[in-house]
Amino acid sequence: MAIASSPGPRIAHVGAISLGTPDLETSLNFFRDLLGMEEVQRVGDTVYLRGYQELKHHSLVLFASEKPIVDSYSFRVGRPEDVELYAQELKEQDIEVLELPRGHQAGRGTAIRFMTPYSDHPFEFYYDIDAPEAPEEIRSKLPSNSSRRRGLGVRRIDHYNVQTAPQNVAPAEKWLRETLDFKRREYVHVPEADMLIASWLSVTPQVHDLAIAMSPEEKNGQLHHVAFNLENHSDLLVAADVLRDHDVVFDVGPAKHGIAQSMYLYLRDPGSGHRVELYAGGYQILDPDWKALEWTPLNMDYGATWFGDPLPMGPDGSMYSSTDSASLTSLLGEGLTIG
Amino acid sequence: MAIASSPGPRIAHVGAISLGTPDLETSLNFFRDLLGMEEVQRVGDTVYLRGYQELKHHSLVLFASEKPIVDSYSFRVGRPEDVELYAQELKEQDIEVLELPRGHQAGRGTAIRFMTPYSDHPFEFYYDIDAPEAPEEIRSKLPSNSSRRRGLGVRRIDHYNVQTAPQNVAPAEKWLRETLDFKRREYVHVPEADMLIASWLSVTPQVHDLAIAMSPEEKNGQLHHVAFNLENHSDLLVAADVLRDHDVVFDVGPAKHGIAQSMYLYLRDPGSGHRVELYAGGYQILDPDWKALEWTPLNMDYGATWFGDPLPMGPDGSMYSSTDSASLTSLLGEGLTIG
Amino acid sequence: MAIASSPGPRIAHVGAISLGTPDLETSLNFFRDLLGMEEVQRVGDTVYLRGYQELKHHSLVLFASEKPIVDSYSFRVGRPEDVELYAQELKEQDIEVLELPRGHQAGRGTAIRFMTPYSDHPFEFYYDIDAPEAPEEIRSKLPSNSSRRRGLGVRRIDHYNVQTAPQNVAPAEKWLRETLDFKRREYVHVPEADMLIASWLSVTPQVHDLAIAMSPEEKNGQLHHVAFNLENHSDLLVAADVLRDHDVVFDVGPAKHGIAQSMYLYLRDPGSGHRVELYAGGYQILDPDWKALEWTPLNMDYGATWFGDPLPMGPDGSMYSSTDSASLTSLLGEGLTIG
Amino acid sequence: MAIASSPGPRIAHVGAISLGTPDLETSLNFFRDLLGMEEVQRVGDTVYLRGYQELKHHSLVLFASEKPIVDSYSFRVGRPEDVELYAQELKEQDIEVLELPRGHQAGRGTAIRFMTPYSDHPFEFYYDIDAPEAPEEIRSKLPSNSSRRRGLGVRRIDHYNVQTAPQNVAPAEKWLRETLDFKRREYVHVPEADMLIASWLSVTPQVHDLAIAMSPEEKNGQLHHVAFNLENHSDLLVAADVLRDHDVVFDVGPAKHGIAQSMYLYLRDPGSGHRVELYAGGYQILDPDWKALEWTPLNMDYGATWFGDPLPMGPDGSMYSSTDSASLTSLLGEGLTIG
């Protein structure tokens, strides 16, 4: 049905995070052999991976880099023309936009790249992406899975959680809502100071595809964590069991958030130190008139940790940002050196 | 952002099923005391319930009725004006539309009611609905839950699965896709006969908000089951344990579907005989270019039952439709007698 | 087969803990209505409860008391004559033994009561105990369950964890091993100081039926916690979810011990403040030549908490003993007043 | 404490099953790579495996064999002298006893071998067995685990389920109880015919270490299945998910038994066709006065399958015995050829 149409561009879902790692083989061992992701393609020192329930080419890019760094946070848009529509919109806002050719990330079509205003995170938007079949020896009999469940059962990327300087949280989040149509689902603020501390945002019924919060280091462009999704709470407990026995560093968890009602385990990729959240469960938001749920420092203990190992909040450092982002110039491609 | 706009109306999500039951107290005992739903309001012999994770007024209506019957399958639309936009569209198609006043279902605003073409299911569309706080003695501390988890932990309605005469599956499903913008996610057909047997449809990232299939009795307007959602696979096992000990009749399960990748337990409301599915897990579809997954009788064993107690298919009767639907005239309201 | 016989007496399993509570109704609400235990019998201000998988009369006694206190830790012995055989053995060791008549605890036969040497915990031994059928409205169809699973699914008592003054841990534990044939399964000690800090002991394949550790308050006769058993790890997560929403005080958890490999959630009975552990999983010891596993302060972090919310160790108080024990004279019976 | 002593010999626990397989590499792939057992030692065409929670040398022996066959069901006894005490007892009963030298199974001390009266299963008893550390690359940090949890998480052998000709069930079971001190825990019989159909027996608090039932083929010496233990119900669901995707043949499950209250998944080792049960949960029996629970054909549907995929009973074949046993002469050792 189409009474009227041609709506504006939209983001469809989280695409892929591109992580620089000083120890590519250790990172690969972690994501592929322990977490169970599929190595889809390798191009030089860049490796493309996906979860067993992802049909598209990749949701994680690992590339060799002197320092841990995030090269990009990508999102897939809803229609082919939305890449160009977003490019126009960004340029109208005087935001510098790079055009990335087909194959800049393997398997992906043309894309645009820009730095988010106020918060300085390198975002990339694309529509076209290959959907390669997995090799027969790991291919699933289920058409909704690309490969059989393996390792600890990461089935897909879930969300990005980023940080920025305290004074930038509010304007950056406003921009994400107004320009990219992210909806605010839950948020923490200090009412007395009219200060936004953190916001959980989504374009899907997930409570968050993207969260943004204050950086305790007061720095822009920070990654707090990237989350990967497991099927059940019990899978998270098994993952904790096994990863603990592999001496993977746990920041916190397993435990359950009040916000999003999901179980979490925060740990570090042993190859890079990037913080990864293993994530399971949560509620979904289908209500078209959802009112963002408000949290304040007074009840935030429930929100951060509903039960289990409590999320540290404050100056103890363990929940500090894990890593910096690249600048507008992508690190993928020829002559890559970072240091 | 709004480069252009005023798109057509859309369905936001499944609303509530309205079930007539010959034994209201036994049905209430089942849904409220065993499954753990909240009795939100009672008006005469009509009771409104919701799951602990539903903030709106109700997702289940139980009313006294001589025979088990479905009075309506309701859906909430995306904007206030969408109720009227759909009414116009339906009338243009010469479909008879009833206007239901505010309060026809308690807590709900004005709505429209019509019979689906080809398949004869009474659908209702509404936007406005109250979001009452639960009584303090069961209220949750989490703002995303209306009440505390109780009983076997039904948190929300999940989907409807309806049946129609074999020759009507294809046209009815086509109408649902074309007029109501349901997207086909998975389907079973007989390629040689170009015959559609079943289709899983959604307007959300769920694999299905609505499924439609052939009625083995070759009747229109049939309910196969209504599904309610539990948080984890393990919750389904606990529910099976407890309900088995209460002598609730199980049709099939617990087991896991290949289609939708969800765990299921089909059982009967002891008060009415309506088939209810307890449902947990599943994958979500965020890809804007999702291609409906095809199943045929040759591989359908995987699709219906990936593991566990197999779904019977064929003439043994256990997966026949559970109950008929009402006609265009709603049974809710004054002077209700059905028999 | 019996080449030779008449072995000494033996303890068969943990019997029941008897807890004094200043708020009997709140404690009952906790153990019966939330945790799901059956109220088997009430005699004045004393209530007898059991889990749904216990066929015998009770495993928990709650009685009104001005202060929270443990009246007794009981154990069932292996044969009727073992009660008297233990009485003789204790008297030979100049330990004072009280003879308790049939019905001192309702449903129980004659018993003996004594204070454990060095650690001052009131132990009771009995053999005879009734096995009443549950009332028909909650009776299970399974003959191995007394009642249907209800509430959060406590199925049986699991173990006692007691504390004593630091210098008494070693001699008290030695006495438990030598006189009562408890086997040491895992233990923590400081090798340099030849100091035993904690020991996990059992007469069954469980890793512990009884644990004894240093009291941070340096007091004898302390209860650290009594544990009740749930079927699966997932049941523990559900219990945490629900109890958190009821504002029950959590000391620590959910998380997993390295020692015993079980999941734990330590919380407080809201009526009494006694610490209760909800407990699930763990390994079993069938090896007849089991060598007690050794832990030291150097690796004890793994032992106490394998993953999740870490057990506090040291002077922060939260894992201090929960409550004192009664003296040799039982508080159950006529004219009870404690204060 | 030892008022009197020198009791007779006793069985401590299930030891290892020794399975002949026509396709050793496929069987190894199944037990080691999919189920996650450790390959501890290989001697020629014989491979020794154990679960991650077993500290002793092995609980499964796989050896190349033309046909699938069970070479032995072994049990560990409680004391070194019990091997010889049992040998004497058996000889007094005119049962032929083979003495097996140290190393007949690698890592094991001297053992005896005999055929069970009436039922013709080759049993072996031993006490001494090595407890090798796992190689460092898979060694667990937990001293109660030999290796890290891997694959689908088999942690230990659980029990044997054997079959014999219908008229032999009663005398064979009586002999197991009277000579080997197995206790009857649950049983199925036809009261009118005074016929024992099946019995679940244990020497530990497990409901069964050994079950014996009628062979539908009316043959002695049959294996119905050998069971391996997983930690939680949820692990069984994950195992079903993965094994289904590997096209492993499922006989029945996942589902839950009423008898023993455990979850089950019966499947076939793809290399040999031996039936294997993946098994999780269950209740334990600590009562010294346990009365065996009685089932009859009238309520046996609950006992066999409490919920989920029902165990077939009767002539449909799927729960027929999986394989024959060897005779008194062990197939392990030099010059092995079977066919």
C-alpha cells in the first residue's frame, strides 16, 4: 500500500565494526576459534568475520595495526538510494563526506564515511553487500543460518557503545536522533544539572543499536564496547566458564542490566584489548509511542546492574573507554601504518 | 530528517487476541495463575490481561461464551491517523468496515473491524490504548516491565497463527502482503503444484507476527494458535515441567522449529480448548533485502521441527485448527450470547 | 553380599535446619510463597517446610524468636541403631548428649543433640521421620516429588556452611572427619602458617554437605549460610530476577564457585536476616580415593568465584556470619523465649 | 570412627565402557571433536577418552572392530582388596572369572572379568587406575576438572542401560542386587503377571548407575545405551542444535524422563551405530530407607517421558537394543578380529 511515499533515507541495522589489532592471530583465535565466528575472507592483514546467523558478508573486520583502534562503525541503510541521500544531507550540514569505493571493505558496495558531529566517531553507510554461502564443511542445514553454531555461539553483532567528552553527549545524541532518526529508548541524566550522561538509541526494536555515554577520560571518539549476541542467558554462562579457563580478562559480568534487561559479560579481546560485550536476551520495543525511560544517578544502580556483578561507575577505571577511533581517513587500504 | 514524507499507514505490532471461553474461571486460572499474566481489568464476564513486559492495557481478552471462539485478532497501527487511512483503503476495496467506539475493548480507543478477504478472520486496528500502572503489590521496579515476573513468566503476546481453506492461502496471504505490507519471511509451498501451504509474515523484525496456513478441515476463519513469549529456552522447559504436573493437555513440544529457530510448546487452555503456543527464542530479520526462505514438503521436516517432539503434519488431527472465529459482528458488548 | 559386617554408624544426609526468626510471617512468605517450599505442618509458632523433591517431613523449621538464631543443624543417620551408636561414641568422648523425644521436631522420631567440639554448633541426629503425602491440590504426579514445582523452585536443602573462631577451624574439622566420617573434599589453608581457613566436607558424593570456615568475628557457633538446591543454573537466574524485584537483600551473586563448581546466590531471609544460599549445579565425587583439593590465598580468587560477582573476602563485612547458634538446650518446645 | 568393620566389597562407581567401532575415525570425531571428550591415550587401534570433569584415565574405550560390539562394562570398586574379594565371591557362585593384567586397558591396574548371570553382559572390576594430567594446552585451571570444557561439554560418563531376554530380567536384576549390592530405585512391572520389565539400579545417590530391561529382540547381552553427562538442561538443547546440523541420527529427544527426572537425547555414534544418551539433571537419592518407586504399563507414559519427544515403546524398533556384547574373552589385546 502506498497512499503517498518517498520517505527520507533510513538506517536499517548495525553493519560491521572494523577493529585494528596489534596481534591479529590472537584476535582471530579469540573471535573465530573461541567465540565461533566464521572467517569469511582474508585480504592481506585484514580478515572479515561473521556470526553463524548472519547471511551477509561480515560484521567484524580485524586488521593488523600497531595500536588498537576502531577504523569504522558501519551501518546498513534501508534502500540503495539512501547512501546517496544521506551523503547529500550530510553535505548540507557541512559535514565532510568521503566516498568509499566498492570493495573498500571486501564484499561491500560503495559506501560513505564521515565523522559524527560533536562525538568524532567514524561512521560508514552502505547498502550493497554480498551474502556468500559458507564453505560446505561448516554450512548449516537451516537457510536462516549461514553456518553451523560453533565455539561459544556468537550468532550476530548486536550493538555499538561509544563514548565522548561529557559536554558532547547531549549535542551528539541530539544529532543522532535528528539526522539519523535514532530513537531514544532509555537514558540517564542528572535532572538538576540538565546533563545527559548516557543514552540508548535504536532504529530497530532492539533497545539499542547504538549507545552513547560520557567518557570518563573526557575524550571524544572512544569505543566503550562492541556487543555480540548469544541465543540464551545460559549460553552466556557457558561462555564465561570457558573463557575464564582460557584466562581471558573479564571486566565485569556475567550479570543482568536493568536497562535493556539483557545479560552481559564484558571482556577484552586478548589480541587487542578492545572491550567486547557478550550479550543475550533483552526486551524489544514495538510500541510506536515509546517514551524514553528515564534514569538518574539515584536509581542508576538498578539500571546498570539488575543482578550480579555490578558495573563499576566512576573513577576506578575498569569501565573506561577501551580504545580510540580513527580519523576521517580510513586505515583500511594500501600503505596502512598506525602508531 | 524528512527529505519527503507522508507514507501510507502501517501496522506497528500485534495487539490482542479476544478469546471466548466456556469456562472463564478455568481459563483465567490458566493464563493468570499458571502462566503469570496480570488481570488488568474485568468488565462483567470479560477480563483483560497482559504479560509482565507489556506496558499497554492488554494483549489478551477472555470472555464467557458458550463455545470457544475468537472474537478478534487486533493490531496496533503506527500513527493515530493510520486507523482512518486503513478504513479508507479497505472501503476502496469494497471491504465492509465496522467502526468500534472507544472502550469497545476496555482501555482502547476507537478501532475498525473487518473480515480478512479470502480467509475470513476478524481483524481490528487501533492506535490509542491506555498504559495503566500495575497495582503496587505486583509492580516491577524496572520501568520496562509493568509488573514483576510471576508464574511461568509470560512476558508478552508474540504472534497469531491462523488457517484457511487450502485454495485461499495464496490469495489471502497475497492480500496481507499487498494491502497490509506484511513481509513474507519463510514459506512452504509445493513447487510442482504452485501451491502455497503456509507463510510466516511480519511487519517487525520477528520472523512472524502472523502466520497463515492451510486448514486440514478446509475451513476459513480458523485459529491454529496464539503464541505467548517467554524469555529463554529454559523457561519453556520449566513451563513444560509445571504444566505437565497440572495435567494441562500438550499437543506437542517442547521442541525447536527450524522455521523461525524458536522453541515451542503447544498446549490447550483447559478452560476453552484454544491452542496456545509458549514460545521462546528465534532469530530476527533486520536485512532490508530479506528473501523469503523457501521450504517444500521434501525438507519440511527440518522446518517444522529442528529437534525434539515432531509437529504432526497430516491427517492425524492433533494439529488441526483449534477454534473458529466470530463473524464481522463483534461478540464483545451488551447482550452477548453465542452458541 | 556380606562377607563380614556390622560397620560403625554413619551419617546419611543433611536433615533440617531450625531457624529462629523475629518475623515468622515474613520468613514464611519468603520460603513458602517466593521460594516455593511446602508448609507441611504448623505447631504453634513453629512451621515445618520442605522442598518439592523431598519426600520426608521437613528440611526447614521456622520458629518465632526475638532474635535470629539457629536452634539446630540436623543430620539423618544411616540406620535406626546409629542414633544410639553415635550417642555412645559421643559420651565416650565426654561430650554431653541430650536425648530428644519423638516429636521434639514434628514428624521426627527420637533424636540426640550435642554441641560440636571446638566449634559449638548444635547438631542433632535422628533416623525416623515421617514421609507425609502432600495435600492433593499440590501433589505431584511424579512419585519422586512430594509436590509440584512452585515459586522459584527450591527442590531440597543442600548443605550447611558454618563458622568458628580461627584457631578452632582445624581441630573442629579434624573432629568432624574422625568421629563423624566426613571426608575432606576441598580446603583452603595458608601453607606457611599451617593454618586451615576453610574446609568442604561430605558424607555423600556432594562436594559438601557441611563446610566450616573461620569466623571473621572470631566467634564460635556461627552460621554463614544454609543452602537450598535449584535444578539448573537458569533457575538461579530467574530466582535472582524475581527476588531482586521483591527487594530481597542480595549479599552476592549470581556467580559461580570454582570450589564445587556450583552457581550461587547469597541473600537474606527478609524475616530473619539469616543468610540463605540458592545453589545449583556442581560436580560429584564418586572416586573412593579422592584427594582433597588444596587452595591457598594465592589462588583462592578462582576457588571462591570462578566467574561473576566476586565473593568478598576480608573485613568488609558482607560475608560475615549471619547468625549465632543456640546452646545445648533446644529452643523448640514449651515456654520458648529468646532475647 | 570404627566400632566394627571389614564390610564386604562394594562397587564405587561406573568405570568405562569399551566400544568396538567399524569406523574408528568417525567415532573419534564424534566423541572427541563434537562431544568434547579428551583423547587421553592411543594404543594401536584402541583409543582412551574421558570427559572434562573426569580425573582418572578414561571412561570410554573405542577400538577398531568389524562390527559394533561392547567389549566390556567396567566398574571401579571401593578398595584395592575388593577386586579379589569379588573374585572369590563369584567363584563361590561357580561364575567363571578371568584375571586381566595391569594395562589390559591402558592406565588401569589388574582387573577381573566375568559374564553376568542370566543376562550375559561382560563386566570388569578394577580399583587401580592412573589419573594423568591433561596436556597443558587443554588443562583446566580448576583442579576438579582435568581439562577445559570443550565441544558440547560431555563432563563424565553417567550410566549403562542394558537389555536381556524377557524371562531373564527378574533373575538378572535380583543377582545384581544381592551379589553386587545394587539398590533398586525405580522399576516397571506388570503386577498381574508378576513380570519385571525394567529396573533402575544404583550404588551411588544417582537414580541409576545401571539399568536393565527386557530386550524387544528377546536377546541377552544387549546394550541399549551408554549415557554421558552434561551440566544443565540448556547444554542438552545446544547439543541437539549442533548435532542435528551435523546430521547425527537422533533416536528420540530432547525430552525429560519422569523416571530419574533427567533430560535425555538418544542418538547414534555415527561411526558405530552404538546408541548414546546425552543426559542432564535428575534427582539424587540420599534416603537410606528409599523404597523403589513402582511403575506399571498404566502410568508408564509419565515415567518414560514426562515431557517432550516420547520414548517409543513396543515393536516399532527405534528403541531396540543397539548392539551385542562380547563373550567372556575380551576383544582388547593382540590379534583382535571380530566379524
